[in-house]
Amino acid sequence: MKIDICYTPELIQQFDVSDKCIVVIDVLRATSCMVAGLGSGVESIRPVATVEECEALGKQGYIMAGERGGKKLAQFNIGNSPFDYMQSEFKGKRIAATTTNGTRAIDLSKGAPEVIIGAFLNLSAIVNYLKSQKRDILLFCAGWKGHYNLEDSLFAGAVCDGLKKEAEFDSDAAISAFYLYESMQKDLFYYISRSNHAARLSKFGIIKDIEYCSSPDAFDIVPKLVDGSLTI
Amino acid sequence: MKIDICYTPELIQQFDVSDKCIVVIDVLRATSCMVAGLGSGVESIRPVATVEECEALGKQGYIMAGERGGKKLAQFNIGNSPFDYMQSEFKGKRIAATTTNGTRAIDLSKGAPEVIIGAFLNLSAIVNYLKSQKRDILLFCAGWKGHYNLEDSLFAGAVCDGLKKEAEFDSDAAISAFYLYESMQKDLFYYISRSNHAARLSKFGIIKDIEYCSSPDAFDIVPKLVDGSLTI
């Protein structure tokens, strides 16, 4: 089993995804929200690219979730905080979600036979699941506006670390992320707080979100993309 | 002064290079060769994109240097080893060079007001030069066929380390490369030997090149691109 990393959506064209198990990663905060929501009883989450698609699904009874540039959209029910997604009244409900980077990465993954959703919140579940399947793995970081970001790369490194006995690191991207995680794993929150994305988000007063999104293994679930929706 | 990193030529469109000092980096082996040659008395090196351009310059008296996929081209005078470039009979001569990744990165840098050439072989010279100038800095890794690579990123991290007091890390790419270098600096050759590119090159029996390209500060020079040619 081989494992590789795509650091930003701008590089995905360089990878043959047709036979891969893709793990989409957007730690701050799209995939953390998805894990938190589905782990707290939300029935399904439908990632969509545009505000308009989200509003159309809202008319069909979906909870509308979304942000642009880290801020909740005024007309939506909830923004892009994992705590928004964990509200007890959303149990059994469907959420339609649009975010800046995460939704785009999911959309670009659709040529793969399997797409799952990873965040520190379900790190061990992702590692265990990947060990049990046979496909080569592509860890797909959502990045930030097409750029490399620290928190997604660190999570990718954590997955490489978890699979170091089972998987062959298929690129320097995997080797680097592995060593980066090794050097930072003792204080993930500290390093993620130093990332540029966290600095931007901190302006919105959501340090609590960053801390929560940096904490491993709150949920033992593996969300999968099936027919355009995420379920567990 | 801000410092940022572009990890592969595929991402350069995301950066505004119009006001930057760009450091082009292709440790294995294009920029190492350029530093070794110019540091050993070669008058100038002209990077060109194609074999045909190189041959045309050969007819004008240039030494023809080039490789494709790590191998010397049969009709050329020399390949892409720093030892090739350091031959005493090349003192005062002009070299035309075409390589897989490095030439492309130089070509894509031409919109910047200043383009200089970095490798471990001139690490301290690059750091000292960057301290003395005022522009924001973009470290431009040539990568490997559009992919992230370890050795160029490590060199970028070394430059960030050298400028940590003078420059603001302007992205997560800079933060990550800095920490990666911190964790690997005690044995650069070991880690660079583990890179995928080094593994590919090792098949051609050039472990000596990899060791030499991993050694810092053999030359106290800063090659600059002026009118399409590199000189010091």
C-alpha cells in the first residue's frame, strides 16, 4: 500500500485519483465540522460549492451551513464551527454545507473510487480504516486559497505516522509531513495556533474552535462520500 | 521584510513576483551545478528550456550542459553534475545549460526584479545577501516534475532559519520549512539521501553528487540572472 499527499487543490491534476482512497482534509474547519456533526448524530452532510445550491437545499429542509473567508453567512442557520454542528436539535437532520476550501477539495475528489473525511477529531478511526483497506492512499489537503497550509499538512503527517509500518511513503511530500508531525506532535495546538490560518481565524474570536480542532480522537467514525453526501 | 516559499513551479501563478527577490532552488542538481561552476571560474551560465536552444548556443562556442531525467544528453559536453562544472578548462568559458526542473523555475521567475540562485553550496552567501537587500523574498523550489520535493524545501527552510531574526515568515509554507530544517539540519545528507529524487538519482551511481550538493558553504558567491544569463 502506497501513501502520498496532495498539499493543495491546485496540484490535484498531477495525481491519478482513479484507483485511490482519498482522505479529504480541512482541519480548520470544514472536515472537523463534518466529523463533529456526523459523530454527534447528524444524519448526513451534503457539501456544495455555492451559496445558491445551499439555499436551494435549505428549501428542501436541509440545515444551511456555510462560511466565506471564515465568517458565517447571514442567511444561513449555522457557520463553520464544530460546536455549531454538534447541537442536539440537529440529530437525524441533514445539513447542506458550503465552505471556502474544504468543499472544493471534496468536489475535486469525485473521480476517486472512495472518498473519506479526515480531521484530528477522527485521526485514529481514519488510520485504522486505512489499514483495513487495500487501495493506495492519497491524503488531499484543502489548503488555504490554493496555498499549502500547516494544519492540514500536519494531519497528513499524523496519518503517515499511523501507517508507517503498513504503507510505503510514495513521495517527498509524505516524508516531509511525517517528519513535520514527528517534530510537532507533542504540542499540536501550539503549532496550529501559530499557523497563518489560525491567525486569521483568531481575529474572529474562535480560539476555542482551533483548540477543539487540534484535539485527536473525539469521534470513532469515518465519514464517506456516497452519491454526493457524507454519512457514516 | 517578508519571506515566503513556492514549493513547485505549478504554484507560481499564486504569487505576485513583480516586487520580489526570487531565490531559485534546485539542489539536485541544477542550482548546485550553477553555484559550483560560477564559483570555480566559469564566466557565465545561460539556462535554456530546450535541447535545441542549447545546441544553437553550442555553435556559438558555449559549453553545452544538460540532462533529461537525470541523465547526460549524448551530444552534450557535460551533464548535470557539479563536478562536471568545476573542471579547470572551463574557467572563463560560457556554459549553456538545460535541465528538467531548474531551468523551468528560472524561466518562470523572469517577471521578478531580481532573481538569484541558491543551493546548500552557497547557503550563507545567500542568507547574507538577503539580509542586505530590502525586497520581500520568494524562495522558489524547482521541485520534481511539478511535485514538492524534500531537498529544495529543506534548503528553503535553511534560508528561513538564517533570516528568522530579519524576516517575517509570510505563510505556513515558510513556517513548515523552517521547522523541517530545524529537525533535519544535524544530518542533511542522511535526510536528502532518503528523498525520492535522491533514490532516483542513486540508480545512476551519483551518490557522490548528492553528498556534495548537501554540503553547505563551499562557495561565497551569489549568482544573479541578468539578461538571461547567470553571473556573479
